[in-house]
Amino acid sequence: MSSQICKASTQAIMEAAKDFISFVDKGVSPYHVVQECKRRLTVAGFSELNDRETWNIKPSGKYYVINNFSTITAFAVGAKFKPGNGFSMVGAHTDSPCLKVKPRSLQSKHGYLTVGVECYGGGIWHTWFDRDLTVAGRVVRKTDKGLIHQLVHINRPILRVPNICIHLNRDHNTSFGPNKESQIVPVLATAVQDQLCEKSSVECSATGKHHSLLIDVLCKELGCGAEQVMDFDLHVADTQPSAIGGVLDEFIFAPRLDNLVNCYGALQGLLASIDSLEDEGNIRFVALYDNEEVGSESAQGAASAWTEHVLRRLSVGECVCLLNNCHITMDTGGSSTSFEEAMAKSYLVSADQAHAVHPNYAEKHEQMHRPSLHGGIVLKINSNLRYATNAITCAILREIASRADVPLQEFVVRNDSPCGSTIGPIMAAKLGVRTIDIGTPQLSMHSIREMSCTSGVWQAVQLYKAFFNHYPTVDAGFQSA
């Protein structure tokens, strides 16, 4: 491994990598990502808040709030927090490019039962061919007590998008670009076998919109009848487990690295920092959003007003303290401008994956900005504001990284190449908060199987932990000459 790797034992790096791939394999949809985050937060002593109710926030308290079952914010309140104090924030996203089952997916083609899907986000769609696929997501079902939201994951291959053989498409190796509507269509079964099994593929007994075979497998997994299924939101997912690979066990081969690396890193960094809340004046805040891959403009996306609503509620001038085992609501000196004062003192790390230099396509990178695997966390910079990074936010994070001994590197896109974007510019504009865009380097971004390095996961956790621990001190020492 590179000499640039942080001074950490191989054991610590591998433990983080192994825990991360467990996180990825459980996070087969944004709903499952949030469920796993909720499990880890609950184990760490965080309490769930309901945004339909009044919140009683306590100093040193630890909380989380869920939106749409696919977005989650978690925050730890400093023991010395007062309204008007800042927020130390890390934002990432729970969604990844994938195929999603259409509202009416029942299709039949030339003796095959196929499932209609939509292409969600900007995936490298040819990588979805010849993979062993399944479905995962959520089902809303009707019971005697009302509607119930339930997660589902069929943990075996039930779908496949087969390639056409090269004998019938001689251009395969030169210009293969599948039609997303007619050629990226997973096969579920054959009509012959379906008839032998005495299943009707014409109508779903629940809605008539999907193959009964698909409904049957969902109901078996959920333990319910087809008549209970009201609707569902299903993502197609690869069934191959994530793996640590390479001859030196230095790589991570997995789906959804963009952006579960930073969901995991932000969450674990927050959890690793909570033993220092006693001297903390800020609120440490992690927000993991759905729908970044399609622009973030949803009720649960980073472009919505939801984040501001949460932050405003945390900036009010009341808190609840424990005195002689009694809850006492007390005024903590907040004002009508507490939220605005807090935003001026806050800092957001927009955490999304970065492009490592590709050994076979190095010319695609700007020659002085070629991030490498194991080279450290990437600062993402764009003068056209596709990223929110500037000199001040860079300097602050550089100081924090130096205290944690985490190496940094820079990425700037070529002038003759388009630049992607993140939640960073969106949230910076909506909240008026200082923001930086960073990420760990990876290859194969937006492929069904992506590639990163083991050290990147560990570096991310260490940097986010250091950010939560050191940002208030670094910010307090920032001066204008």
C-alpha cells in the first residue's frame, strides 16, 4: 500500500473495511440503508424523534429523525450547547443508480415473463447485463389495523437481463449501447414453466399490474396474502456479496460504494465522537438523503425544506434538563435570530465519492489533479460551483485533517469535460452555510459493481470523527488579518 496511508495498523483498516461491506450488503435499497443506520444508532443509545410531535431536546442527548423511511438525520447535542451555537454537519446520500420496478411491470415477450423497469439515475447500464439480480425495497400492505410499511429483500437470484450473443450483434465490442426501454428488461420466468407450475401470469391477484409470480414471492417473504398488497417500491439489486479483493487484499469490490462509503463513514465518525460531548458547544449532525442521484428535489431530498425545519427546531430557546430525576423545561437564552446565528457559525461537509485516476484512462483526468487509491480523502473543487468548496472551507478542513493525520488530495475536472455535482451547492445555497465537497477515491462509479480501497473507509471514519471533535476549536481560532 502507498506510504500516504494514515499511520494505522493494517488490522484497524481491515476491521473497518469488513464492517463496511457488511453495511453495504444490508443496504440493498435506501430503505434498508436507513434501517441499518437506525439499528446502529439505537445500539449506541440514540433515541428516535417523530417530526409530527414536539421535541424535548436535552444537552448531551443523542437523537435521530427519519423521513420517508429513506432519509435519516442523526445528531448529538453538546453538553454546552446554547441556541445560536453552530452545527457541525456531514451530509451524504443513501441512493444509488439502479433499476426500479414500474407501477405496471407485467410484460410477456416471446415466451418469457419479463418485468418492466425504469432506469433510476445515471447508471452504467450495460453493466447490469448478465448479473444475478433480485428485488429489494418496501411494500405497503393493508391490515385490520390500517396500512403497514414493511421492508422486503428477496435474498436469491430471481431476475436477469441477458446479453445478446456476439454472433447476432457483431458491434458488441465496439458500440454497445442498449435501449433503456426495450433492451434493459429483466427476465423473471418462462411462460411454459409458469403454466406447468399452474401459475397465472396474466394478472396479479392483488392488483392485476404485476406478474403473480412476483407478487407470490413477495408475499411469501412478508408472510401475507396477495390481497393485502396495496403498493410497493422495489429496487433491482445484484445478489453477489461485497468482497475485499486484490492480491494484497487492498480493494473493495461492491455495489453502491457511491455513496454508502460516506453514509457509513459519517455515521461511524459520529458514533466514535460521542464520548467527547461533555466539552462540546455545537450540535454534531449527520444527514443521509435519498434522491441525490436524480437531483435531490423531493420531500426527503437535500433540496427540500426538511433540513431547515429540523435545524430550526434544534435552534429554539428551550431545552429539557434533568434535575432530581424530573424533567424541567428551561429557557436557555435563545432569540428570534438563533437559527440565523447558528448558520453563520456552522460548517457542512458534503461527502460524496470522488474519481480516482484510472490506469487505462488517465487522460480523462486533469494532469495535475489525479487522485489515487490510498492517497487520502479528496477535496473536490470547481470554479463553476458544481462543488461548494472554497479557500476558507478548504483551509478549515486541512487543519482538521492534519490533527487527525488523514492525508488529503485534490480533484479538479478538465476544462473540456463536464462536471457532476453533489448536495453541497444545493445545501450551501438553501442554508447559507459554509460548505466543502469531499469524498474517498474510487473506480467504476455508477457501475453495478464498483471498486475502492480498504484504507479509504478507515480514513473517512477518522476524518469525520476529527471533524466533529475539532471543528468548533478550529472555527473559533479563525481570524481575519
